[in-house]
Amino acid sequence: MSTQPARGMRDFLPDDVRRRQYVMGVIARVYEQYGFAPLETPAVENIETLLGKYGEEGDRLIFKILKRGEGAATGQADLALRYDLTVPLARVVAEYRATLPKFFKRYQMQPVWRADRPQKGRFREFYQCDVDAIGSHSVVVEVELLAAACDVLARLGFADFTVRLNHRKALSGMLQASGVPAALHGETLVALDKLDKIGPDGVTRELAERGVAPAAAAALIALFSDGAAGNDAILARLEAVVGGDEAGATGVRELRAILALAAGTRAAARLRLDPSLARGLSYYTGAIFEIAVPDLAGSLGGGGRYDDLIGMFGKQAVPACGISLGLERILVVMGERGMFPPDLALAAADVMVAVWSEARLADSVALAAELRAGGLRVEVYPEADKLGKQFKYASACGVPFVAVLGDDEAARGEVALKDMRTGVQRSVPRADAGREMVAARGQAQGE
């Protein structure tokens, strides 16, 4: 039997987990500074909760779960692994709307699953780190979300990321102005979302396959040809293109407002208007955004406004907006660039308590408890063995210090402490061992 995990899924060894915990800890602290509260939802949703929310391509990537027991013979699916964290959030808001705050702000960091083809930075099981604000149409929401995401990346050490910004209503106005029929707007957005992956020629071919007339496709591609223009120039061009289209004009006004409000935040220097940004998911209704770094195919995160999604689960439409950071891609880029703090590679223990003999086993366990009470991370060698072998084990595990409670040390009320880095060994009073080790740990970390 193969010992490898399922394709597109991974095992996480201790060093991997420490890195993940570090990044997720930074994300949680920043989001809580912005007033967001934590939320968790089940890994499995009713299949009707997910289907029809992501568009045709998203629906194809949902991991379906076949009926069980008596229903297994039907070959039908009634459950599915969650595809993202946004649709489950919409379900939660619809279910608990009466008890939630008027403005519900939550962050959520949990795994999602997609039946996609695995590649660099893309997996079938991966974590999303979402932050969403429910209950307001104000673009203050977009600005706060963008500022929070930019603060996260800055805290993690990213200095070269860009936040691409667009608006679904502005896109609608551009499609209308280019001669794309309203019935084909959804199909066109799916194709446009691939512009940075397959280029203008590839998008033109796909638009033709989806029924968009060559003249309309050419006009649309031409609108996105000048990617080097500044935000002010792009706004002016968008205003000219959408003209009197009411939805398009609304989108351009909101983009302008977002840029103005963001001027006093960390996001200001990162925002770049990109008329070609489409975001493939069908539930977006307003501003949309993606976070890009130069050396990564794909984005570090993205999101947007989805004012109609929650209403699909209840009787009341509820405005909502959110952004999701892709933990896996952040970890890939940080690993390749060496961005993690060096102390993440520390051993799992600060000190290992050696076992001198079976007769001293209980005393060694008691010493470990005393050292832990002093705030140290302590491992006990589980059996009596030659000290040389125990020292070798500690060295192999990267444990910097070994405490030995031999017969002579016990008789004197002392503990022998060996520095595995230098080989120096000294004896200290047992009552002072915890303080001595904390001081030694601090000195070692300071080096």
C-alpha cells in the first residue's frame, strides 16, 4: 500500500505546522485589531447549499459525498465538502440573523476542498483565511478589509505585493459598451478572469467559443490593453467608456470613493485599478480585488462584495463583503524567500531530562514537572539508558540542554546541566534549575 497522502493533499510535519501556526497567528491578531470575531463552520455542507453559488466552473470542482447506508446504491450525492468559507458564512448569517449584531464582522481560518488539478501553490485541500463584514453597503467596509489584508502581509514581511481592484458594475458597463449582450455577461466574465493566465489571444478564442461576437471581443480586449496607466487615468477612461450606463457609473463612483477613503491606510500605496480583473465566482456584485506578488502564478488572496448571496438562503437581502488570504500560497512564497523568523526552527523542547537509572525515573519525572512550572518546554527521555545515547538523542532532536539527576547530584540537592552546543556541563542547586534554564534559554535565543 502506498504511504503517500491522496493526490493534492499533504501531511504537515512539525516544522511545517510551526510555520502555519505562525502565519495564522499573525492573521488572527491583525483581524482582531480591526474588530473581527472568530467563526467556525462544518467541513461538510448539504450539497444544495453549495451548488449554484460559484458558477459553472466552480460547481464542477465541488467534492461531492455519496449517500450512505441504504442510499449508497443510488450513486447520488447529498453532501459535499465546503468549497470556500463565504457560502457557509452566508448560510450562518441567514440562520442566526436575529441574534447576530447589526454589523457582523468575522474571520475564519479553516480548510476547504476543490477537485482541481494540483500544481505549484494549488492543492485540493487547503486553508483559507477569510475576513468578512456583514450588514452595510458603505465602501468603508471595503477599505477596512483591504487595510486589514495589507496590514497582515506587511506584518509577515511582504514588501512587493499589489492589490488589484475593480468593480463588477463597472465591468458590466464595459461589457455593455463593447456590445456584449447581457445574456452573455456571465460567460464573458469567466473568460476575462483568465486574461493573466492565457493572455489576450487565449481570451479572444474563449470568448468566441462562448458566443461573443469578434467585434465585441476585440473592443473589450482593447479596453484592457493599457495596464501601465495610473489610477486616475484609468478612472477617467472608465467614466468615458461606461458613459450613461447607470450600473457602470455607480461602479466607477464606488471605485473612486474606495481609493479616496484608503488614502490614510496602509492599503493606499498598494491599490491598483485593473479593468481586466473579473473574479470568476458568480456571486460578486460590487467591488472585487486580488492580491498579487511578482513571483507567483496566481494570487495571494482575493475577494469582493456579494450583496445578494445571503438573500439566497433567507427572505431578506443582506449586504456583505469579504476578502480571503490563501494560506498555502503565502507559505510557499515565504518559504522560497526565507521570510520566516529563525526561532521557528527551535527544537520542540528547551531541555531534556535524562534518566540516570530506573531507580531515579520518578525523580526525573518530578524534575521535569518543576522545570515546566518555571515556563520551560521539557522532554523526558522515556527509559534508562547510557548517558551517551541520551545525549546523542538530544543533539539529534536539536534540544539545546540536558538535565541529569544522577545519584551524586541527588545526594547534594543539585542538577547537572549540559549545554549541547558547547559540551560544557555544570551543576546547579535543584531549586535554582528552572531559573538557570530560563536564563540560559534567553541567552541562547538572543544569540
